[in-house]
Amino acid sequence: MSKAVNRRIVLASRPNGNPTEDDFSVVEQAVPVPGDGEVLLRNMFISLDPYNRIVMGNAASDAPALDIGQLMIGMTVAVVEASNNPAFPVGDHVVTMSGWQEYAVSDGTDLRTIDPAQAPLSASLGLLGHTGLTAWVGLTEVLDPKGGGTLVVTAAGGAVGSVAVQIGKLRGYRVVGVAGGAEKSRYLLDVLGVDAAADYLAPDFAEQLARAVPDGIDGVFESVGASMVEALLPHLNVNAKIAVCGLMSQIGKVEAAPGPDRVPDLLRAVLYRTLTIRGFTINDHLAAYPAFLSEVGAWLAEGKLTYAEHVVDGFDAIPAAYARLFGGRTLGKLVARVA
């Protein structure tokens, strides 16, 4: 072990709206010592996710908030530095929920061993991690796994959306990606192979969307929020399904949404177009991991999937990088490379 100090990022204050660097503090502790049956982990990659904003408090969620001074939670990829557990020898690479810190101790019950030869280690936080699982569950257990028709994926240039558009294509959908900015639209078309893209930041977004869905919309993979659903609503076909995995645009808002009340319009469409709207959280679907890894791992090995990562280097870079996540300036999965 090369150092005696474990740096940890803790919650310093509750954000009002989007988080800032000042909402975090870096504290130092002694590197923990593993006891009987335990292992010492050194984190190599740390996942930075919208969910972290929810647990910071002052968020539109029923999830309990962290206490001020508490370690920021998060998935990590780690290497076993010392082991008193024969199931996890020194040098093993694992996925764990050890949070935003450099070192952690585990009894092994929360660890999943990964193979560095299968994919880059960071992929286990993205395509082969909770990010990919969220996209897979939405398109396998919520929307129709047989595909067909037109699927619209919102925030399609983001971590989950960029996986969802690809799984949608593999399922046989005609896929339309909605993202912010011309660069992301080009990425969706040229790299991820969507059938059409619409830039929600463009002044002619409504016209772009209408051109992209000439036959209407049969399925929506939604992670943005009410404003996006409002734009899609006129194009939803009879029996269309909407899978809601997140509300990125509303995550830091606790007050009522401004503007006119569109609930009557939504309920009218739900009734007369027999829409199905279903929300889901990934923690309710962790049992699907083996099936997910089997199918997505095979697609990855066959070269049928690609993935984008926005990697920031260094533990100290995490607070600023996380704050930028909410400005729409990242493409794909945001991870921090600790070492």
C-alpha cells in the first residue's frame, strides 16, 4: 500500500437547484484496516451519476438525503489491495458501492468480480453496470422486448440514453434520439446509428421532431421530465408505452412546476389513446443482472454495441466535474479515474 491517508468526498451543503463545487468537501482519514473475512479496496474509477443529486437533499424525490458530512455514495471499480477473504485475492478487480473515496473495506457481500479482459474496467460502471442495466430493463421488462414501431429516447446522448438507443435498434425499433446540441445529434446519427435525431435546443425542435416521427411514436424511453413529455404527447400513437427512468430536468426542483397545467391533456391522451406510463427504479431490478450481462456482454463481444465515456482524471477533479454534469456538457457516462 503506497499511502496512509484515505481521502473522502463528503456532503458539505444542500444545493439549491443544481449542485456546485462548494457543496462538497474533501476530508482525510487513515486508510482502513481489513478485519477477519474482509478486504481492503483501492478505488480506480468512481461513477458520477444524477442519482447523487437526489441524495444531496432539496430534490424532487422521496429518497432520504445524506446527512451533512456524510460520504457521497456511488458505484466504483476497485482493486483488492489486501485480503483476509479467500474469495477475493489480492489483485482482483471488483465492482462495489464504496462511495467517493480512495480506499474502502468490504466483507465481500457487496462485491462483484469483473474480468479486465472483457472490456475496459470503467465499462462496468457504464455499459456493463447500473447504467446499461437501466437501459436494458426499460427495453426488456417495461417496453415491448420484441420491438417494432418507433421508439423515442430522450437524453439520448447521455449515459443511459446512449445505451438505450442501441438496444432499441437491436430489438428492431425504428429509433429516434432526442438530445441537446448539434454535436450530440451528429453522434447519435453517425456513431450510434439512430434513424433520426432531434435537437431540443434548436429553435425548430418541434419541426425536427415532427419530421423524425412521421408515423407517430409507439414507445418512449424517458429520463428528462415533463417538458419533454409535453413535446412528445401530440405524436403518441394509440397503445403507446412510456418507460420513465428519471427526471433529469426536475431533479433539483422541489416547488411546483411553473406554467400552465397540462395534466388534463395528459390524462385525456392516457384515456383515449390507451397509453401506458410506467416508472421504474433500478434497485427493483437488480435480480436481472445475470440475464442483462449475458445478453449485453454477448452484444459487446460481437461488436454490436459501442459506448461513450466522459472520463475526468484525478480525485480532486470530482466536485467540479459533477457540477458540470447538469449543464448538458457531457457525452455518455461520466466517470472519474482515481489512479
